[in-house]
Amino acid sequence: MKKLSVILLLAISLGSCSTYQKALKSEDSALQSKVGDEMYEAGKYKKAIKLYDLVIKREGMKPNFRTVVFNDAKANYILKRYEISAPFLKRFNLTYPVGEHVEEARHLEAMSLYNMSEVYSLDQHITYDAIAKFDDYIQKYPESEFAEQAKIYKKELVEKLEKKAYEAAKQYNTIGEYTRDYTAAIVALDNFMLDYPGSVYKEDALFYKFDSAYKLAINSVYSKMDERIQSAMKAYEGLLNYNGNTKYKEKADKMLTRLEKESKQFSNI
């Protein structure tokens, strides 16, 4: 009985391979679409893609082949070929703005871009594209089962952009030790907070603004020291007004004590 089962399975497998090879060599788009769908449903995505690609090359984006175009793109997505699925899904969405598969195609296009988004330190043009696609999806399908997930992924991408911008601004504070140009750090951190007023990095930015203002004041020429000390004290107030229990409080308080000590020499003039 076992032997018979093995023989039957082997026969089915050989028949399937024969059908696939026949479709692969065929010029019949209907046959290739049909066998491609069978491969797709069986999870044989690479084989399905080969057949779908032949159909699309021959038929283009004709309306009656929209499922072929969608399945081709989705199969590439499933295989994590995001650099292929993203433009394929974009093409699908532009060609077929309404109708079958559109909602899923919009979601998968955004997800393809999400998965292609680089770490924050690298170029983020794909991240901007992904955010725009998630925004579009959320706006068009607010009741979708994927809407909340889309919001979470969008938030993650926005925070990645914030981190990149924050780290770039903070870098001016870091190199200030060598350039002595802490004014550039203050400007950069102020610009960051203007661009991202609700950022998760705002407390950090406020501290490093204070740190930059502190170092600028302490290392200042005498004629400018008093003015810069007052500016640094205001930066301290800005940090504490934002969060009175800031994680930087102990360090900031020690810096403030130094500023107050230095300030006394000017109050006696």
C-alpha cells in the first residue's frame, strides 16, 4: 500500500512538472495564467513568477490580466524581493486605481517600501515614500484590518527620520569640542525642535542645547561671557520646564551651579 502511495505521488509530481514545462514553452497566455495560478496556490512562487512574467511581457497591463499582474507582484513580496514588488505594486496601483485587489495592493506597496527603508544613518528617500504610502492607505481605508498596523509602521518610520535629524543636530555639539563652534549646535538643535516639535528626542535636544550654551558661555571671551551665561540659564529653564524630572537633571544642576558661580563676578560690577 505504501509503495502504491509513493508511486501515485511520484506520478502526480511528474504530471505537474510536465504541465509546468508545457506552459513555460507555450505562447498561450490563458494556459500560462492558469498554470501560474496553480503554482501560486501551491506556494511555488518562483515558478508562478516565471509564468506570470511571460504573460505580462506578452499582454502588458490589459484589464483581463490584472490578477496575473497582482499575483506576480505579491509573489515577489512573499519571497521578500521588495525591490521588485515595490515598483510592480506601484505600477498595478497606477494602472488599476479601482477594483479587485486594489486595497491589498496599496497596503503591500507601503509594506514593500517599509521593508526597504534603510537604517536611520543612511539615505531615507525610501522612508519618505513609505510614509506617504501609509498615509494614503490610512486615509482611503480607515476601517481596514491593517489600518492600525499601518499607523504603527508609519510612526516607526517617522521616528527614524526624527532620529536621523536629531543625531545630525547633536553632532554639532559633539564636534564643538574641536571646533569651539557651539553656536552652530544651538542653531541646529533649535531647528530640529522646530521641525519635530513633538519628537521623542525633544528632551535630549533640549539638554544638548543647554550643554552647548553652557560650553559656549564657560569657554567664552570675557566681554561676551555674561550674555552667554544668561542664555545658557534660559536653556536650562527650557529643559526643566519641559520635564522637571528629566533624566539629565543631576548633570544639568551641576552645570547650572557653575554658571551661577561665574555669573556672580558680573553682578558685582
